[in-house]
Amino acid sequence: MKTRTIEELHDKDIGHRKMAKTVDYLVANGYEVTDIKEYNEQFKFKVNGHQFWYRKEWKSTAKEFAIYCINILKTEEEMIRLWSEK
């Protein structure tokens, strides 16, 4: 396991292009990406404090995966809002 920075994800020698694009999309949409850890075949990272896993073998595009993360976060926010109204 290696801890990675966003800059390292962009590094052509040690980085991972698709994960870098995913992080860039999330950051561009106002989300905070932290605690990026790289394992042999996957990444573990946090988006606004919520943990996600990204497997390198997945066939989705970087944008599709970022949108998936955003949708999960929005769904959780909506569920919390609905529960707080009861």
C-alpha cells in the first residue's frame, strides 16, 4: 500500500491516468478528495470524508466513476435530510 497525492496520480511514471481524471472531475465539481491509498489492483480514497474504492480493472470511464461517487454522496445527503424531517 502506498499513499498517493493528487500530483502523484498525474505523474507519468508512478501515477494512474484514469484515477487522476476521476479525482480531477470530483475536485472540479467542488468535492474534496483525500487519503488516496494505492494497493496492487485498487485505490481507496475519501470524498468529503466518505470512503470509496476504485478497482483498476473496472471498465467505466473516469467521468462515469466520478458521477457514481457524486450520486452516492447526494443520495446519502438526501436520506439524511429526509430522516431529519421526521
